[in-house]
Amino acid sequence: MFYYAGHGSMVDNSFYFIPSDNVSLYQPEKLAAESIRDETMQEKFRNISALKQLVILDACQSGGSTEVLARRGAMEEKAMAQLSRSSGVHVLAAAGSQQYASEVENLGHGLFTYAILQALEGGADGAPRDGNVTVYELKAYINDQVPELSREHKGSLQWPYTFSVGHDFPILRNDENMPVP
């Protein structure tokens, strides 16, 4: 699992992870020198051997990065398809490629991070209510809750953006529900 909450910017069809000391959010030359491009991160994720990967981005315009970050090489995708049903790469982004991710001071987080935390505290446990939360349950929860939270706290809509390759898998398990061997 990789979680990022910070500045982000889409410039020339590339998403940039921007350190807090960079004040040039849209100047390509400064972004290239002082930020991390989505393709650089995708290469790092590709080199991780884990078959289950979840990338969570709470940043403005982060939806523009989702397909790049979830992409693997053709040979890797074929091998993944032949492996177990529990393999997959999922990217959850706070906002679309042209949208800002809102922070709400009284929530103590960005709207997206707040919704993720609520989901992991049981809000995303769907049918059957078994104490477990899967990636797809998390996606459904944030797709429902983030627009509502943004309407309530900001008066405008923020839409999360997600992209998946592969299958669903649990990210939170209630071991009390596991059968005893």
C-alpha cells in the first residue's frame, strides 16, 4: 500500500507529486527538476513484486495519474491474469485531473482522506457485513461519500477517480470471522 497526501499538479498530460517546498505548481521546467513525475512512481511500483497493490492519492488533480500508476508491462499483465484471483493493482485518487482536492479544517484531513478513514473504521463494510473491507467496497464507499462530504462542507462537488487492473482483494480483515482450522 502506498498513501500520498500532498500537492499534485497535471501539466502536459503528466501528474507531478510536488514536495511542500516547491511553489511552482504549473511550470514544467521547475516541476521536472523539483518534483516526482507519475511515470517515475509507476516504475517504482512496477518493481515491487507484491501481486496486491493499492495506491491512494489525496492530492489535487491526482485522477490524471491513475491509469499511468496502475499500468504494467504486457508480459506482467498476462502473468498476473494467470495467477490467483487475489492479484491486482488499484489506484484511488481524490479528484479528477482538472479538479482540486479539498481540505476541511474541522475534519482534520482532506475530504478524501477523511472518507478513507471512515471506510476503514467499518463504513465500507458492505454486503455481507462481515467486518472485512475489500478494495471494491472501499471504492464504492469513497465514490458515494466524497461528493456528499464536499457538498456538505464546501458547497461544491469533488469527485474521486479510480482505476483498477486485476481483481478485488481484502484490505481490512476481521479475523474473528475467519474459520477456525
